[in-house]
Amino acid sequence: MNKSLNNPGDGQFSNIMPVWKFCTLYLFTGGLYQIPWAHKQWKMFKERETLNISAWFRAWFFPFYLYTLAQKSFAIAEEQGYREKHSPFQVTLVYWIFLVLEILPGIWGLISILAILPLVTVLKAINYYWKQQQPDLQIRESFTGREVVWIILGVILWLWIIISILAEG
């Protein structure tokens, strides 16, 4: 169990995802990017701990599995010396509060985009873990082809939303 995963997907870059990059992808996609991001995290835990889980299932139903993901992420980071103490319960609660705000009309619905804040705490813990596991690998600062596709889909989604709002007015 608890084996380390030293090899990133392409062999030359670290698995660390810069916070700015995650935030950009999250905001451009209106939060949809959390699905592939969560899949990647669950896939790592599935391999690391030889879990009998579906990473895609847990990604698609991410809000229901955020607590466990946060718990596992904070634990592996703490094993490596991570000093920030976050509560998986508080992370999940804040996320769910923002998720509920999404159904409210007007500005309250837009405030739901702040659900990114609790996710960043999980991302930082995972990044700390990878920094310890892959200290000599370079961090990819540019967007991958898949990430560019997500950005394009996000721009199309935002344009569709704006056009829909303008058409109603």
C-alpha cells in the first residue's frame, strides 16, 4: 500500500499543477474542469493504494466524494511534512455552501464560482506531495493540448450563456 508514484504521465514534467493554471481552467469552464482534475486525483489514489474504485465515477459525482479526496490528500501531504492543517469536513462544507448558492438567482448564482477556494486547499496539499516525490522534475507552466480543449469548450459555454442572457433581454 502507500507506494510512491515517481513517474509522471509524460516522463519529463512533475505532476504538480500550478494554482494559477487550475484556477484559470476552473474559471474558464465554469467549474467543469473539476471533473477531469478529480479523475486524475482519484486515479492516482487508486494506483497508489490499490483501491477497487472507479476514478471516473468518483469524478462525476465529485461533490459526494470531496470529503474522502480531501482526507486522503491532506494525509499523504502530511506524511511528507506538510504543515498546513485543513479539515476535510470544513473544505467539503464550504464547497457545498457555494454549490447550493448556484441555484439562487442573480448575483448569488455567480458567487458559486468561489467553490474553487476549498478545492485550492486540496490542490496545494497534492502539489506538496508531488514536490516531495518529484523534486527534480520541471513543473509544466504551459497548457497541454487537453487543457486548451477545455479552455475552448469553456469559452464556447460562456459565449452560449451570454448570448442566451442577451436574447432574453
